[in-house]
Amino acid sequence: MDRLKQIESFVAVATKGSLTAAANAEGVAPAVIGRRIDALEERLGVKLLVRTTRRITLTHEGSAFLEDCQRLLADLANAEASVSAGGVKASGHLRLTAPAGFGRRHVAPLVPRFAELHPEVSISLNLSDRVVDIVNEGFDCAVRVGDLPDSSLVSVRLADNRRLCVATPDYLRRHGTPRHPNELSHHDCLTLSSDASQTRGWAFTIDAELHHLRPSARLDCSDGQVLHDWCLAGLGIAWRSTWEVEREVAEGRLVSVLDDFAAPPNGIYAVFPQRKHLPLRVRLWIDFLKHTYGDTGYWSPHAAA
């Protein structure tokens, strides 16, 4: 029990930013939290937090340990909920958010199915390409695509996300097929504008190393669906996710190029706040996503969207 309390206190201090905030949340004195942290660091033999009068920061070891602790506490909460839930039905309001393009195709169609399975749960779905602050804006869970920034949120990887360079057969007939990423400078590339989230550019594996290129573009847009439409219209080469273009590639309306230089996949994640007791409706939603996206047939280009 003492070891668990130490871990819970460490996570609380790391995520809330101070001993006082962690102590207030638990209803104990800050000195109690401090003693738990001291005991944890002494037991592990490493410094996890650097404490000054103004702020608390994580050491390198503390950052790595925090991620493992958050996962451990989430798994423990899920295990307890599985036992205690018994025949209890999920209920209450579920607030969800997802990126606009992915959300329209692969989250919105799942919401009515989940609601049918759990009729006592009401659901709000927010679709936005900005990175929503799910804690301060009151969301229970977010679906996020791509590399995740460091944060105090807990994430569960649901599926791989792969990227392809694609163009229409007609465009490639008119302009030729690039054989190396460096040749993209001679092509019409369709890119996300600088105010969108794809800040590092297009990723490729070149000589066994990951490289990011920012092709110059005559046409750019902040909306990925517009880039998709422009690409289908034969206006250039786009770098899009397989979940968006796999059907058109399978049908021959788009052709993937530079496949030999494809970057390793990043992920599709469910992200949620660290909580001592994850509500049953949230846990069931995450399990529903894992089951759906974990079915390889779901991602088949011939499966129903």
C-alpha cells in the first residue's frame, strides 16, 4: 500500500506541478506528499523530481518513470472497474473529440453503434484539427493520429498509421514518376499550409535514416480533405494517410510512389486524462475502439467506411 501511495503521489505532483496542488487534491498536508516522494526516490535510488521554491521539474529518469506509472495506474483502475462493474450498465455523458478528416470517416460512424450497445450513455463528438486541451475543455477521450507530444495524458495505441505519396495516373503520365524524394522539387506537390499541424513536413526513410522534407508547393491548404480532392483532380502529388487514400489506390484512381522510401508508421491513439477511477463509459469506448481498429478487415479498402 505504501508503494502504491508513493507512486500515486509522484504522478499527482508531476502532473499538477506542485506538492501543494497534489496535497490539496488528496486532502493531506504537503509534507505528507513530500515524505512519500522522498521515500520513493530513496527506494529507487534515483532522483525523480528537482524541487525548488518556484517550480518542480522532472528529471530524465522521472519523465520515463512517469509514463510507466500512468500506465500502471490506468491498468489498475481498469482492473478494479472490471471487477466492480459486474452487471452495472454504463451511463452518463461521454464527450469525445477527434481530428476532422479521420473523425468523419472512422470515429463518427462508430458513435451510433456504441450508443446502440449502451443506450444509457449520451455522446457528444467534437471534430477539430486543432489539438484540443481535453482536460481544461472537459473531454473524456480524444482520438489522435500521428506522433504524440509529451504530456501528462494517458494514451493507448489503437492501430498503425502509414503515409503514402500518391498521384493520379494522368498526372504521372504528364509529369513522370519521381524515383527519389529529392525529385519532388520538380513536381507539383500539394501540402498542408503552415498554419496546419503538419509542421515537420513529409517523412521518408533515406539511407536507413528518417528525413523530413518540406516540398515547395504551388497549392497548399489547411484542410486535408481539400488536398485529397485536388490530388484526385490530377493537380499534383500529395502525402496522405492510408486510411484516407487506400480505397482509391486499390481502385487505381491513385498510384502510390516512392514506396521504397516510406517512413515507419506512427500511431492512432486514444488519449484520456489520468484519473484514479476511469468511468466505465470511457473504458468501454476505448475497448470498443481497440476491438474495431484491431480488426485487420476494418482497414480493408473494400470494407464499409
